[in-house]
Amino acid sequence: MKKLILSAFGLLIGMVASAQTLNSFLDEADAFFQKRVSQGQVDYQGIVKDGQDLKSLVNQVGSFNTNSLSDIERKAFFINAYNISVINGIIKGYPTKSPLEIGGFFDSKKHQVAGQQMTLNELEKDNLLKVTGDEKLHFVLVCAAVSCPPIASFAYRPEKLEAQILERTKMALSNDEFIQVDNSKKTVGISEIFKWYPGDFKDKAANIVAYINKYRDNKIPTNYKTTYYTYNWTLNGQNKSAAASKKANEPTSNLQVFTPSVLLAKGQVELRSFYNIYTQRNIRNREGNRVSIDGRQSFFNAQYTLNYGASKSARINVGFDVIVSSFSDGNSPFSPVFQSGNVNEVALAAFGPAVRFTPFNKLPNLSVRTAFWFPGASNLEDRNGTFVNHDRYTSFTQVFYDMEINTRWRLFAEADLIYRFSRRDDQVDFFRTPVTGIVSYFLPSGKASLFALYQYSPRFERVSNGFDDQFGLSQWFQQAGLGFKYQLNSKLEMELSYSNFFASRNDGGGQTFNLGFRWLK
């Protein structure tokens, strides 16, 4: 009997000590969130300058013993642990424009939580969603992006946890930025969270609108059409500049977030159309001197690209390319578009699959896209006596890298390998290795940018010098140009650019006019 009493007393003492430890952690977390969070935005800059409060919480999250906690206490602990770990993950990769710029942010990078190493996805799914079955946690766990439900400026506590979760759920589902109701069009734009986690909301209501209406005072009519608006992965950081008077959830430009090196998140779709006109009245010989040609030659290429995010961590995208080409000898550079010359040819030039990925976690601003194109028509290199495009199988690999110089300036670099495989006896394999540098300036609005580009593109192949065949550099060109990008709306952007082939050997001496569109959902 005495041993039983002592055991019970020891258990009671342990429970009291555990409760005191949890309360101490929550008090500290509450002070942290009150100090560092305002209107759903986090003061990452302030934490970087003086982050002892975050370091203390991260250490406690890592070493905390949850064995003696009740279910409701464990739930409260892991919610706070998740939001603290997300903030800490951003600080480790700071400065950054988005959590997606940090490779493997959700599914690869490990965090020490309650004595175990786990990713954010494992923390969310294995320790919260699967254990509790509470789908409302999606409106409490914050992913460090603008389109997330706003992060709370307090810690979640077991004694009032369910009330806190209910309050944040109602707040999110009544937020005009999170649930975008358009009464004039009878539509409602809903967060892609409902698309990413359909199983969590299944059987909770008859449909998504019915579920949302459970937590809204201003009910959505059941006949409204539902759409998913594009998730804005811009960082939910506080902007302390004079221009920071905008609403916390106001979307910013995709130009700054989805740069050439940044991949799509799972379920996101990107459609690109790029129209290029190359026109010339002369070429350059082996010595680099201009040689006039008879009249004008103009080539038009229309490339259509579909990219799809295949992983939530934004590390793998799959895609497909289609290229249509035309040639014309008309006097206008735009004659191949309107087929206004004496000689006009149009053909499906190429099509094929592509995959894009980020190879290194520690280099989130570096990505690789590789495509394999099949010829879309025959005799493309001699179509009725005219060159329209390359009549070959093509392997096209691009390596993208971007570096932020400051908030307005950014440097982009691209290195490519374009390998053309011969299909006939009269052809030889050859490849180009273009290297491109682009300097971009983002206007203060964030919706427009100006850029300047330079490219050097050598070609290598086996050629005959009259005595034998040798492999080496056969020709090259350099081009420089200027361009402009503008975000037309939250999903669509436009690009205009011009470049001049100012130097070459055995290559063209013309110029290009380019128009592009990108639609992102």
C-alpha cells in the first residue's frame, strides 16, 4: 500500500512538473507571437537582428518531453511547435521572398521536435492531422505565405484550445482574401488548401461551400460556382517601408516570386506562349564580316509550354512543349506571321515532354529543365527549298540560377545544352551551349520589371576542311537586348523584348522581336 501511494504521489508530482513546464513554454511562446506577429505578418527582419526569443523556443520545442501530456495538451504543443518551426525555417533561409525558394522546406528539411527529427509535413500529418482528425487545423497551421490563413499573435493553450481553433477557422473562412466571393459573377474563389487535402474535408459537409458556410455569418449561396484561386506563396513578412500601408493579404506580383529558377508547388499549373521573330538581311562569314543576302529572310517560332507542379515541396515539375515554325521572304519582319512573302512555309516543328527539378536542397535558386523534342513534320530543313526549323531529334537542357542583389535588382543566369541528333545520312550531330545573363530591375509596384540580356551561343560539330573531318567550334553568335515584363492580373503576365545579333562567325546578323505570355494557376 505504501509503495502504491508513493507511486501515485510521484506520478502526481511528475504531472504537476510537466504542466508547469508546458505553461512556461506557452507563456514564452505567447510573448513571442505578441511581439513578432501583427495582422497576420511576421517580423522576420526583427528576428534576424535579435532572435534570442526564437532560439529559446526552438530549443524547448526540440527537447520537450510530451509523454506525460494529455491529448489536448499534446495537440496545443504541436500546433505551437509547428508555427515556431516554420518561422525558424524561414530565418535559416533568410532573406527569401517565399518558402518555396528554400529547397525542401516542407518535405526534406528536418526540425528537432520533442526529441525527434522530422519534417514540417511529418509534424503536420503524423502528429496532428492523423492523430486528431481535426480538419480545422488547416486554418491554424501557417505555412509562411500570404495565401495561408493569417498567423495568430498568441500561443494556443490547452484550456481554451478548441475555442481558439474555432475562432481562427471562422476568421479565415470569413476573410474576403481567403474566401473570395464575387456576387456579380456568382462565383466563389476558394483556397487551394481544399484541393490539396480533399480527404480531410470529406464527409464534414455535403460540399465545400456547405463546409465553409458552417463557419460564416454571411452565407455563400449554394448556386455559386466554385473556383480555386492561385496560391500566393509570397512570404508573409512585415514590410516596414513607407509603402507598407497595404492590406496584409494583398497579393503581390508573381514576377518576383516565380522567377525562372523557382518551380511550381504541387497542383499548380503554368501555361506559357512565347512568340519569336528572327529577321535578317545579312549574315556574317568566317571572319565576322557582313555578307548581304538576296532580300529579307524572316523566321517565326511559336512555342507553347505546359508545366505542372508534381510535388508539394516544389522540387519536381513535369511539362510538355509544342513548337510551330514558319518562314517568309517578305519585305516586312512580320511577313512569316501573316504569310505575306513570295515564299511562305508553315509547319509543326517539334513537340515533346519535359521535366524540371531542383537538384540541391542548399541551392533553392538553382533549377534544371530538360526536354526531348520530336520533329513534327518532314523535310523541315529543306521544305520546298526553304529552311523552316531543324529536322532532328533534340535534347534541350536548361540550368537556371538567380541571385537577388537587393530589393529592386536581381541577376539571372542560364546555361543550356542543345543537342541535335541527325536523322539522315546527309546530316551530322551538333550541339550548342548558349550562356545567358539577365539583369532585372523591379519597379516599386512589383508588377513590372525592366531587363537587359546578353547571350553567347557557340555551335560544335564535326566538319570537313577538305582533307579530313575534325570536331570543333564551327560557328557562334552574340546577342544583346532589352525587355519589359508586366503583371496584367493575378494570373497573367506579359513580356516584350528585342535583341540584336551584334557579332557572329558563320552565323546570323539579324535581330529578334519577342512577345510572351504566362498564365499561372
